[in-house]
Amino acid sequence: MNGYFITFEGSEGCGKTTQIEALAKALEAQGKTVLITREPGGTLIGEKIRNLLQDPSHKNDISDMTELLLFSASRAELITSRIQPALARGEIVICDRFYDSTFVYQGLGRAIDMNIVEQLNQITVGTLKPDLTILLDLDAKIGIERAKSRQSGELDRIENESLAFFEAVRNGYLELAKKEPERFKTIDGLLSVDAIKKIIWDTVVNQF
Ligand code: T5A
């Protein structure tokens, strides 16, 4: 594989989508071929799984273990059918969330045994690893407010979790970033859209 794999992470409403679109545009302007994708989703089956996972009417229908397995199934499909082929063609892949989301949301948020999360990750992802992970760090309360305003007040199944859940998610991300400083670039999500855009561009442009 000779492409380049970038993932974006952070808690709800931290600004990933906004920044991913801007980065892809800037890279394409330089003649790069970019694949933007997302988790859960990014494939026919993955998008169906996404709908199941986010539907607020399934609030009481999905156990924690089922949730973990559904996120993993979506990831397995995405890696095999889109990410690996694009990297093999030498493209830049930008993925909105990847396995770090599972570690913090299911491992810490849902308190599923981390050994199980790790084993499943090993099965699903194998040796594939992002070259760069952009973490947009944002206060959980502000993130939920942003998500609410974006979706005209409608929150999905996971966004309806408690503030304590999202604080655990945020802290979990910061811990992951501390453990792998060579992979993570952590950026203050309170900065303006343009300021974040510039930090990301300065980081990415140095990789090629
Ligand atoms: N999940 C996912 C798991 O539990 N386990 C897993 O393994 C995986 C892969 C995925 C959900 O699934 C969970 C996590 C999530 O709950 P998602 O689509 O990634 O869903 O969900 P969100 O993180 O909620 O994505 P959002 O689209 O809501 O937020 P974004 O993309 O982070 O933010 P964005 O860019 O849409 O911005 C939100 C709002 O804020 C504004 C934007 O204009 C927009 O209105 N904004 C800013 N405002 C001020 N300053 C800035 N710097 C701003 N940047 C953006």
C-alpha cells in the first residue's frame, strides 16, 4: 500500500465534517486523488448499519455488545471494499472516524471489556493503521449544543447519551493521543474554522 490514510476523531459536533471537506478540497486543488469516507457507513451495507445505529427509535433495542459488533461489521466492509483498494491505488483516504472511536465510545463510554474491543479490532482491522489522526478536542457540552443546532434540535440515538458519557469520550481521546503522539495531532476545537483549517493544512502538507 502506498497511499496515505488520515482519520478525523473527536466527540459530537467537534467540527470533523467541516474540516474534512476543506482538507479534501485543498488536496484536490494540488492534484491529489482523495477518497472521503465515514464510519459507520461509507458502503451500501455500512450506511444501512449507520441508520440502525443512529435511529433514536432503537434506543432500547441495541445491547452494548450488538452495538460494538455493528460498528465493527461496518468497518470490516469499509476497509475491504473501499479503504484498502484506494490506498493500493496510491490515493489519500480521509475517514470521518475509525477504530479510535470504538475504543472511546464502546470501550470507555459503554465500559465494554477493553480486551474484547482490542481482539475485535485485531480481527477487523489487522495491521491497517492511520498514518495521521486529527483529533478535534472540544468541551462535550459545547459539542452537543453544536450538534443540536446543526440538526434543528434532533439528536440521534448516541447523541442522546448523558454529558458524563461524552466527557468520558473526550478524556479517552486525550489519553489515546498521549499514548501515540507520533500519530495524533490534537487541535483545540474552540478555534475558528479557518484557524483549524490552517493547522490541519500545515500538518498534512508536511507529510508529502
Ligand atoms: N461511533 C462511531 C461509535 O460509538 N463507535 C464507533 O466505532 C464509531 C465509528 C457517528 C456516531 O457514531 C459513534 C460516534 C457518533 O455518535 P458522526 O456522524 O461521526 O456519527 O457524528 P458526529 O461526531 O456527531 O458528527 P457531526 O456531523 O454531528 O459533527 P462533526 O462532523 O464533528 O461537526 P460538523 O463539522 O458537522 O460541525 C457541527 C456544527 O458546528 C459548526 C458547524 O458549522 C456545524 O453547524 N462548527 C463550528 N462552529 C464553531 N467553530 C468551529 N470551529 C466549528 N466547526 C464546525
